[in-house]
Amino acid sequence: MPSRVLAVYDGSGIDGDLYTRVNRWAQSAPHWLDELIKVWSAFGLGLFAVFMVLAWWRARGADSAVMARVLASPVVVVVAYGVNSVFKGAVEEIRPCAQIHGSVALETCPGTGDWSFPSNHSVIAFAAAASLWFVDRRLGRVAGLFAVLMAASRVWVGVHYPHDVAAGALVGLLVAVVLTPLAGRCGPLVDRMRAGALRPLLGAGELPLVGHGHSAYRAQRY
């Protein structure tokens, strides 16, 4: 009976040459650069949680639809991760660091059962960045840049093929693009929450305009 490793999918025929080239760059790069990328790859997802907290803080003065999308962003990430897990279990692609002879992983190469396709790190980063883009364009662009860096780091440290991170990015984007706008429809629910005990956390929302023309100003709520 063939071993489990031999039974799983070998993705090296897709872009194994590109993976090998990047892996050689990593092996010949300065030690400090490899360590920096290794740390970012391992802990960088925490930055996207910081972005979400910042988005929540800014949304306290925004309309309720914006706050609804902010509150939904962690849910969007969880759903994207769940969808990604389905793909991982269906494809069962072995990690390149375990498949390609001569490759070196900067972190421990995951064992059999921790499949490579698609990349969880990439799906989380891109789902977070895309959901934030629907809340704050500038913050979303910054988060998108860091999402690209996260995806690239997973190839650099040797634990993913380029197609793994590309597929993860696509899954994260698609889930966020579908779910985040739908979350904005929960604005009336946020209005009710803002009128209750959660107002200190959710803020007063966008202040209404009072007056007309150049004399219009935002009414202050007490």
C-alpha cells in the first residue's frame, strides 16, 4: 500500500521552479534579512488585528453601516479561513519543503496532514485587508500592502509554493468582497445597539447636519 505522503498531491509541477529560485535567494540572503522575514511571517498576522481595532476606533464617528462592516471583519476572516480549510482537505498538497529536494525552510517544515494549498496566512491577511477596504480606503490599501508582504514571506521561508499564496489571496478576497457589503445592511441593528448600553463602545455615529448651505454644521450629541 502506498504511503500517505506518496498519495497526496504534488504541486511542484505548477511553479516548483519559481519556488526553488526564491528558496535559493533566501538561502543566500543576509542572515538578518531572513530572520526579519521569518519573524514577520510567524507573527505578522497580529498586525491585521491592530488594523481592525484602528478601524473600529475610527468608525465610532462614522455611520452605522460602516460600523457594521467593521464589526463583521473578524467574522469575514473566520469564514474565509473555514472555506480555505475545505480546499486544504480536498486537495491535500504536500509542502514544498518536504517535496522538493534541496529546499530549506527557515521555519519548521509542517508535517504530513498540514497541507500546503491554499495558504492560511494569505487567506487571513487578504480577507482582513479586503474587508477593511470597504471601511476605510486608505487603511485598506495599507493593509493590502502588508497582505502582499505576508503572502510573499510564506514562499520566502520555504513552506508554500507561489500558487498556494495566490490561491489563498483569491479565497480571502472573494469571501470579503461577498460578505462585507452584506454586513453593511446591518446598519439599523447598529443604530439600536448605539442607543443602548453599547454606545460607549460603538460611538454616537455620524452627526447630522444642521442648517443649510455654508452655514451647515454637525449637531453635537449629548
